Amino acid sequence: MSMSSPALRFPPALLLKAQGGGTRGIRAAIFDVDGVLTDGRLFIGETGEVFKGFSVLDGHGLKLIGQMGITPIVITGRDSPAVRRRVADLGLPHAVYGASDKLAAATPLLQQLGIRWPEVAAIGDDWPDLPLLVRAGFACAPANAHEEVKAVVHHVTTARGGEGAAREFCDLLLMASGRYVDVLHGLMVTLDGR
């Protein structure tokens, strides 16, 4: 297998757009949870506990972009132990839970990190995500997002929320930043010991 030519490909125009509008490129990526990191379904037990399913592909993508200098940020309208556990397991230091106004939640966090909106990529699936998506330098939605969201983003993933959409978004950001092949090659060398 040749590492100079990865199997995954995106159109050149999309890769250019995914570089963001800032001179420093994309420096942060904002992720919604329900409908992006999960399939949007909630399973509620008889005592009220909420269960959600997360994709390990998505989780690895969030870890990879963090290691490559793109800060992953989770901003979700709901708060639950399941989401807090997943964010903690991934080691993500930047998360806002129960945000009824996602723009109000994102703005001070981005200011604290010294990141401007053209340097932000965002992925969301429903109306509460729109204020972030229309400001971000690069905006994405999963295949099963609401039509109004799909209408304003730069890219709609082939994968659905909770089924690899966030990973596709992460891979796209890594490829646009020119880091994808190096990361893939580095993992191949590590995995086979060569």
C-alpha cells in the first residue's frame, strides 16, 4: 500500500474551502453531539437514565485532529452523564453542556483560545447549530441533517450522524491541512514496527 496516495479522496475545491478563511488555517473544530456524534436517538431507561451510542471512528477522528493542532470543541444543547463520560474518555478539555444558545457558548471560549471565526470549522445537524455554521470558516453537516442546515453548509458528509460523519469531517480537515498522509503513514509505521 502506497502512503503517498491515500485511498480517501475529496474534491480539490472542497479541500481548499476546508482550509478555512484565516491566514493560519483551521485551528478549532466545533462538534454538536446529538445527531452528529450520535445518531440523534435517545434511549431513556425506566429510571430516567439516558443512553446514547457513539462511534469509535468519530472518537478517533477527534483525537487525531487534536494531536495535529486543531482544537476539538464540543458544544451540545443537552447535558447527560453519557455525553460527559464520552468527552472525558476522549480527553477533550473544551466542552459546553446544556447550551441553549450555542453562539453565546462558543464566543467566549473562542476568545479565550484566541481563535477567530474564519479559523473555525463546525459540524451540526439542526437549527440550534445554524448560528455556528454560518459564522464558521468551514461548515459541515451529516447526511441525515435537517434540510435547512444542509442548505447553508459547505459540505454534507456521506456518512450519517453517529455513523462516521464526524470522522469524515475530521479526515477532511486533516487532508485540507496537509497532515493526513503524514498521520496515516506514522500510524502504519507504528503499527507494523517498521
